[in-house]
Amino acid sequence: MIENEKLLKINTVKDRLKGDTLIAAHHYQNPEIVKCADLVGDSYKLAHLISKSSARNIILCGVNFMAESAAILAREDQKIFIPDSDALCPMAEMADIKVVEKVYEMLRSRYNIDLVPVVYVNSYIDLKNFVGREGGSTCTSSNAKIILQYYLKKNKKILFLPDYFLGANTANAMKDVNARKIIENGEIEDFDNDYVKEINIFLWDGFCPIHQQFTLNDILVLRKNYPEIKVIVHPESKEEVVNNSDYYGSTEYIYDMIKKSKKGSVWGVGTEGTFVQRLALENPDKKVIPLKDARCFNMAKINLDKLLDTLQAISDNKAEKYQVKVENNLKINASKALNKMIEIVESSRI
Ligand code: SF4
């Protein structure tokens, strides 16, 4: 079947479901998936909009922690589906709950500090459950600064996980905030008491293998070839990359900045390659160049065939294998952590 036929079939099955099924796609999805989507956004936008949707079936085209987050926030009458449950995020695998709990307790007992955990949404439900239970919050790359400031103003110290670079880059942008990597390969660094007193944010050692590919040299080469270029990168990138960019921010921020920029402007973009390719196509009056063509192959596991199979299975009432279910005993605290983020962000807009 060629692409147009598949798109037609997807729309036909969707129509049969009478508007009760919503397709939500992350920005890093393939362009043909984006074409079929009712909602397109980054993690925060999707989590927020899905939680307000009236649709009873939601197909999440993204990696599995995103579908899991949607399932945590879903109402009783909503079902969440993912077309390929093998679409994983390697970063989410980098914080094992048993190690996290051990380090958290060790930090509190060894140094006697008032600590709260903040977890990037790129994580699994067991971690979100732990964070909700301990009075912490999730965050995304679009709101990490707001969430960290919220707890720092309450004189808390923060254990930030799993992404070292999002934590470090966000802390670097705040005045008088001292962030240090406290953990290396599951082992806690041995600091003395006075040193720990000075630390505001303890960072885990996770990272995104895609955003780690960008280097300072990528930026220097582009600046040499295009002196007028503006470089914009995602905060999961290395500190030297963020520090040498003109702008940095979430995927949604990058999307909006380029869309709103002047005709003829030239952009060097440091984020996922499929998304940068779409940015170039959607902005033909500007020049959009990737720092490097770094693709997330887990995001690319979702394709039109799998989306069509999922829709067909929902229509036939046989979609059990695509449905994302979460354990009730973890859901309560995990949803507390996600809702805390939404509450902090929305109240900061007032
Ligand atoms: S781009 Fe990085 S953080 Fe995002 S899903 Fe892929 S591996 Fe995970």
C-alpha cells in the first residue's frame, strides 16, 4: 500500500470510530504520522492537552514513557494505546528505582538535609510514584526552571533525575544555584558536610544518546560557513553546546522560535533530526540546518502500518495488546507528581 492509500485508510477507520479516538504525536515522529495526528507537541503540551481531551481512545505516537504518562493522567473511561510498545527511551532506563531510593535515603541520613526529588518526565511510573510520595514533582524541558525555582524558594535541596544535562543547564541559567553530579554509575560521591551544605541541586548521571551527539565543533563549523546563523539547541545537549548557542529551550520553544523568525533567517538547530527535517520543510522561507543529523530510532519505530493496525484493532474491539495499563498502586502518587507539575506551571502564569 502506498502512503496516500494508508492515510486514506487511517482516516476511514478513524471516521468509523466517530470522533471518539484521538491521535497524539510527539514532534519527533515521522512526518507521515504527524500528518494523521489530531495533536502534535512536546511532552508537556501532549500531557496537558490529553488530560483535557474528551476522547475515550487515545493513541500516543511517541516513546513508551509518554504513553505511560498519558495512562497515569487518564480518566476511568479513557484508554491509552501505543502502536509499538518497544519504542523505549534509553534515558528513562538510566534511573533504577532501587538505586534512586537508596541514594535518596543515604543523602538524607548522611547529611541530614531537607531534600525533595524532581524527575524529568522521561522516566517510568515507579520513579514518578516515588517522587509523588516524597512531595516532589515531574518536570519537562519547557518548565524545569519553574519547577526547580519553586522548591528552591522553599529552601529545599533537590535530587534531580535522570538527565544530568537538563539539570546542569537549567541550574547554570539560575543565579547563585550550585548543582553537582552526586552519582556516578549508581555510586554516591563522598563529599564532606560543609561541601554538601553549599549544594542546591544533586544531579543524577543520565543522558540522552541523541542530544549527546552535538559538539562545540558542530557549532563552530556552522558559524564559519554561515556568519549570520543563529544557533538554537535543546537543553539535553552538553553544557558547552548550550553555552555556545544563541538560544536554547524545549522542542516546542524551538518550533515556535523558528516559525516566528524573519523570512531569510538562518538557523543551526541542535535537536532530533526528524524534527529538524520537518522544521526545514515547514519553513521554506528560512534556512534550517541541523547541527548534526541525529535521529531517535525509538521514535521512528512508530509507522503508518502500526498506526493503522492499532486503529483497526480498536475498531474491532481487539486492541488489548496495544493498550497501556498502569498499576493502580503506583498511579495515585505518580499522578500527584504529574499534576504537581501542571499546578506549579499553571499558577506561575497568573
Ligand atoms: S530523543 Fe533522547 S530523550 Fe527523546 S526519546 Fe529519544 S532517546 Fe529519549
